[in-house]
Amino acid sequence: MTADLLVAEIARVRYAADDGGFAVLDATSDDGEQVVLCGPVAHLHAGDAVEARGAWREHPRHGRQFVVVSLRVAEPTSDEALLAVLSSVKHVGRRGAELLLARHGPGVLDAVDADPHAALRAVPGIGPVRIGPAVEAWREARALRAVRLFLDAHDVPAAVAGRVVRALGAGAVDVLTIDPYRLTELEGVGFATADALARALGVAPDDPRRLAAGVLHTLREAESDGHCHLPLPELHARARRLLGPRDVDGALTALATSGAIVTGSGSPRDTCAGPPAPGDADTAHAIVAAARVDRVETRLADRIRALLAAEPAHGTEPPGRPSGGAFSPTDAQWHAVERALRHRLSILTGGPGVGKTATLRTLVEVLQRRRLRARLCAPTGKAARRMAEATGAEASTIHRLLGWQPGEGFVHGPADPIPGTDVLIVDEASMLDVYLAGALLGAVGDRTHVVLVGDPDQLAPVGPGRVLDDLLASEEVPVTRLTEVFRQAARSLIVRTAHAFNDGRPVAAPTELEVERDYYFVRREGPAAIFSEVVSLAAARLPAHLGLDARADVQVLAPMHKGPVGIEAFNEALRAQLNPDGKPIPGTGLRVGDRVVQTRNDHELQLMNGEIGVLVDHDREDGRALLATDDGRTLAMDDRALDTLRLAHAMSVHKAQGSSAPAIVVPITSAHRIMLTRNLVYTALTRAERMAVFVGEPAALELALHRVDARLRHTRLRELVAA
């Protein structure tokens, strides 16, 4: 591809991908031509002046585009670029920007920098109440410009500039000049980005700062893969891939001495100040963990052992078993109720249609008869809402139950347990990672019983650990496993097929029961045919057939983000059909009317990773958007908080854990073979409330069903609980 040069100013963001990298931008070239840029440019905003290198292409659907390979961002100079920068500041707006430009001319940015309070106070509408937020927004924007230019000057992609400013503040340039590896502490920033900056600043390949940062980044990457630690040989192998052939044992010793990591050998609880010497017999069995995750996992195990050793807090007299009435529990269901009262910690598990919800409803009724207080919670808002509807009792997310104090963390913990709770019931426990489980069980009071409810056949949690699996494997926790599929549930083809999937079969075995056709497999071969069918079903045919809102009630779940049958491609196509005229939200790539998913926990807003909603309004003047969440809330979000939202007309199966939708559409193709497992297709299928449609290649489904998600997660919880 011949590298052409294009000098242009960005006019607006037309599309930005879920990962915050790829974007499609409208721009004006230096000769006045209206052009379209595409590539890794999602960090650009309206008003940015750029020198881009790349090549022109003719897109079959979108016409002529300039594909960006590399670019540099310059300070804005034209009137339009300056107006775009000024009007993006909170409370300034277009009219205020025009006034500032008229008053200060081409040097307006320097003039406002010199005294932002005085300059912005002159803007009509910015009075004593608004001047503080306006000045703060200006200083953040100034810091952002400085960081972007700094990164750009050292040939580092500037897409991370916003996160750098939020994490390191206005002095980010000084911080990064001294220690460029601080970049690796930021979520979503790879070691390669920090390393490129460090090398540009003259840091040597064997600099101790580089080796230490590489080890810590290796452990963070392992944590994102679900591990709580790494065996020493695996750590060495991963570090070599990252750092090259460098000896990291010195870095390990220094990090262990400083308390940043914990190393161990032999017994899971044995720790030492540094890694075993090469050739030691214990080297192959040594483990290395980041200190934080090691502390959390160890405390979680201690809390679980304490609950298991504690006497029941509400007497040992067995409850009276219901007889007659609308529902009579089976022996297994009743055993779960008895275990909840006889043990401080117990587990209820089973697949769809086996009566977990009916068991919980019975448990809540028994507790109410005994005048005991039950609290119900789940990791996501949608799961909590379903739980409340099914049991008739109030339920909340775990995060809301624990409370949040800005700057302090969770309100409830060991020193201030969750009040008013005799029995705590936790649904969707398969989603609990060690951090969330540690926070929750650490906040359980001395007289509270805990019941964990979950399906171990679903995907493992997104975060580190596998709490439910490890507790089941420990064989220390009282467990009730429900296996009988109730007759009414057995009529659902979704339920029957889910159990067939768990047995490794693509379809449910026929029975004499009348079947509710709520699951379909639509055979299509090849990416183009699969893509077209999924979009048609999600955007038009399923909503019309079931009387659903296509934006809010139909969810496409795909295994991978990239490619012709990936999440990004589906989001682009579905938005074009479902929200073609949504008002753009400047600087975000989002539009009013978009279905979006939160990608990071925002405790201040009580909006957690994986929660879904629709952007229903945006006020450009106030810089705030309204998000209507799937669990019935309406949240006002500052524009700066919107960068954690991604399009969610289509999203990953992992991100959909704990959620559900009336209709689910799942593309399945051999192109996704690296991600296809039995647990993935089972989890996708069981997200459907009324209808599930799989579209694709039967061979790809067969491949998934023969691959159980047995990816090893390095954890110690099972051994620590059993110790």
C-alpha cells in the first residue's frame, strides 16, 4: 500500500468501534475537500488537525475512504478547528466559542490558558455556579491536548491520552517523562505502548524499571485471563515473549522485597522473599502472584472457612415442610431449604428448568414465616430484577448492597457488615470472581447465613478466579444439586436443548411432550450468508414476529469482536438499520438511541461492567446524556463518563453473563473456532427469555459441543478452603 499524505481537520465522528480503536471520521482536507478517514483513529475529536499517512480505497458500501496507517495531531489553527475545541468545553457552547474567538483571535487557546477563570467568566451564561465546572473542564482539555502532543511527538499512538489525563492528572507529561511505564497501570493500555514511549525516551532494554514493569504487566495480563497467580516457569515464558531474552529473576526478587508480588513454593500457603534459585527442586512448583490478588484470595478462603466452622445462627429446628397448595417442593429442593438454615454457607446449583427459582421462592416464604430477614442480590441489575420478580422479595445488585463511598470504596465490610440480614441469597454465583466474592463475604455479619445459587456449566467469570467451581470442587461446602427437569420447563425447546448441549448433543432428544418452539437453528454457510441472516432476524423479523422492540428486546451475541461475522460488524450494520438518524454525541462515536453496554465498573453512577441500556437523550450545552438501563433506571451521565460505553446491539457472550433478553440471535461459524466451546454456546442459549435462534454452520456447533471450556485457571481457593 503506497503511503499518501492527507492534511485535514476532523469534522465529526461517524462511527467508533467497541474497543475504542477503529473509527470512521468525516473531515475536511487542506484543499477544502470533504473526506472520510478510517482506521485506528478513535482518539480524535471534532476540530483536531491531523497529518495522516495511508492510502485511498473504494469501499463497496461506503464509498471513497482514506485508510490511515499513521498520523500526527497538531494544535488547531483554523477558525472552525478553534471553535470546535472551545465549544466542546462545558457550558461554553457554540455562541460562547464564537465570542471567545472574536475577542482573542488566533491566540485564543493561549489566552484562555493564561487565565481560564477570567476568560470563561466573560462567556454569557457562565455565572458563579457554572464557572467552576467550566474551568475544570478547560484544564482537563488543556492537559489532554498536552498529553496527546507529547505522545504523538514520541511516535506513540495518542488514543490513550484521555485515560492518561484522568489517571495521572494535569501533570501527566512530567510523570511519564520520569517513568513511562506508569502507562502500564492504566486499564486497556498495553505494555508495548509504554515500552515504545520508554525506548523513545532512551530507556535501555535491560533497565530494571523495564524488567519490573514487564513482570507486573505479565501478571496483570494473566489476571485478565482469569488467573490468580502463575507458575514460575509460565511466568518466565510469558515474560520472555514480552521482554525478549532477559533475565527477570532480579526483578522478581526486587518486586517481592518491595511487597509488590508474592512468591511461593510447595504448600499453597508457603511464601518467600524471592523466587527459588535456578535448579532448585521447587522451581517447577513455585508460583508468583501480584500481592493484591493474593491477599484477596487468601482472605476470601479464610472467610469461607470461618463460615463453614460457625454454628447456625437461627436454631437447628427443621422448618415445617409445605404440603398441598400451588407448589410442593421435591426432596432435593427441600434439602436446599434445610441446608440454608442449618449451615452458615451452602450452595444451590443446577441447569435451566430444574426448579432453582421455585426453591428460592420456598426458602423466602419459610424465612418470612420464621420472621427472619432475607436479602437477595446478584452481580447484575437485570439478574437482580428477575430474581425479585420470581420470588416476590426485594433484590439488588451486589455493588448496591455493599454501598459505595466515593474515594473510600465499599461502605459495608468486616468493620460494618451488611445490616438487617439473616440469610443472604446470591444468584448467578458463577459470575463471582475473587474480588467481588471477597468484598461480599467480607461484609457478611456474624449471624448471617449465605446461600450461593448458580450454574457451573456457564462461562467462568470475567475477572480472576473461579469461585463457584472451586467451592464445589473443594467438597467442603454443603451443596444441593438439582437435576430433575420439571414437566412444564421440559416443554421449552430452549430448556431441553440447553441440557442437550451440556451432554454434547446439538438437539434435544424427542419426547412425547408438546414442544414449545422457542429455539431454532437456521443453517447458513459462509460469513456473508450468516451475517445477512442475523441482521435480518435481529432488526426486523424477530421483532415483528414476537412484538418486540428491536433496540431494547433483541440481542445479538457473537463469540468474537473482529471479522466479517464479528461484534463490530454487526453493531455497524444494526445501528444503520435501528438508529440511522440518532443525534451524534460529540467526541464519543455514540448517538442518541444507541443500545450500549458499560465496560467498566462506575461506582459513583452505580453502573457496573456488563450493564446494558439505551441512550435516550443528550444535552450538548450541559454535557450530559441520559441512559435508560435494562433494569429500569434512568441515569444522567457526564460526557466524560461516556467513554466506558460501547455499542451493544451486538456484544460478546462473556459480556452478557448475568443478563438476558426476550430474543437472542447467535451467529456460529468455524471462523470463530478459537472461541467455540460448549460453555459458550450453553451460556448464549440460556440468555434467551422467549426465543433463541442460532444461525450458521452445523459443523461449527458440533465443534463447540465437543470442546468443554476446561481452560486452566491458576487459583488456590480450592486448596486453601480445604486446608
